[in-house]
Amino acid sequence: MLFRKRRIIIYSVIVIIFFTAGIYIASFIIPSSEKIINRTQIVMGTVAEIKIINENVDVSNNAINFAFNEIKRIEKIFSTYEKNNNIWDINHSDKNKIKLDKELYNFILVCDSIWRLTNGSFDPSLGSITLAWGFNGDNPTVPQKKKLNLALANSGWKNIEIYDKGIIKKKNIQLDFGSIAKGYAVDKAIDIIKSFGINKALVNIGGEVKGIGKDWQVGIKHPRVINLLLSKIKLNNYGIATSGDYEKYFFENG
């Protein structure tokens, strides 16, 4: 399930900016000659935040503009809701053998490597299951057994074969890169920011966070206790991602 635009009221946005998907962000003390520029946008179905510390405000703002444009470009590629984009074409193709452009092909290779390294725990071919449970809409529900079994039969990365220019779908597999696309967008946005000569910045897309420069500090939010942090971590040129069962869920029969 990717990037469905939801109605978000103002106070929710304010809270999410600081506690997005289990992450709290605190920057370090900066020299007086440097300025911190911080901007947020709703993109990829969540709040994206970019912080830059730099002496030149104009350069910082330009870098943020280009970084957000890159995030939106990636959203367009991987959204399962936007018709006639790359993923839509793959999921709705009548052909089993599908040619991919260079970027998507390399991305698929990375996904395949992660699938193998995790022994299948990471699997971006579960779109049919997402649809069966209704998590692509506003009213998810427990699917009937027949519907779920059909979704399971049309899932599984083992049914994706990679050849030198694309993929072969052995079944009616529905790809869904919601578990990795935001992290990919974070990496690409950081690359854009670096290209402007900036060496202190942080990008956060829905809890997928990466910083350049030392002493960016993030806190891991307690999943059950409001405003309580379980731990604090300094990124120091690394990234971190969070996932939990308290952001997207539903109750069935109470």
C-alpha cells in the first residue's frame, strides 16, 4: 500500500512533524554563522521533513527545493494509486515478461538481495494481500478465507524472476514497495543535498531518517506511552527506520 492521500487535520500535522512513525528528531547546537532551515511537506502519504544547517540560506533553500522534487519524482514512480506509472504498468500488465528502465531494474536487484538476505522476511510482492485486507482504502476488514487464499496464491517474491533487462511474473503478482520506497527516497534526497556542497542535513520521511554531519539525534518513540522515548540514537552519517503496529491498524468486532 503506497501513498494514499488522507485527510489530516492541522494539529495532527504539528504532532507528526516531531513524532513521525516512532521518531523524534533533535538537532545539535550550531555555530552563530550557520543557519538552520527546516521545511515540511505532505508527500508519499506522510509528512516529509528536511533540515539543513549551512551558512548560505539561498543554497540551503535551493537544495531543499531540489530534494523535495526528487522525493515527488520517486513517489510518482512507486505509487500504486497513480495510473500509468511504472508500478501500475507492471501490476496491470497482460505480459509476464516486463522490460524495466535502468533505475527500476537496479532497484529490483536491491530488493531481490534484501529478500534473500532476510530469508523472505522482506517481500515487496504482497500487494494482493494488502488489497484483500483493504489497507489500500479507508475501511480495512478481515477478508473471507477464499479471498485471502487467492491473494496468498498470487503473492511471493519467489514468483518473480529477474532477467538481464527486466522481470518475469510467474503469477498475477502485485508489487508494493511501501516498505522500502520511502527509504530509497530519503537516500536520493540526501544525495541531492550533498551535490550542493552541504555537509549538515537531515531528511525524514515518515520515520525513515538519514543524516549527514555528526550529532543528529533521534529518539525512538514508545509505541504505547505518549511522549515517552525508549532510546536516543546519534545518526552520525547513518540512517534509521522504524516500524510499528500502532500507526495503521483497525479493530474487528470490538
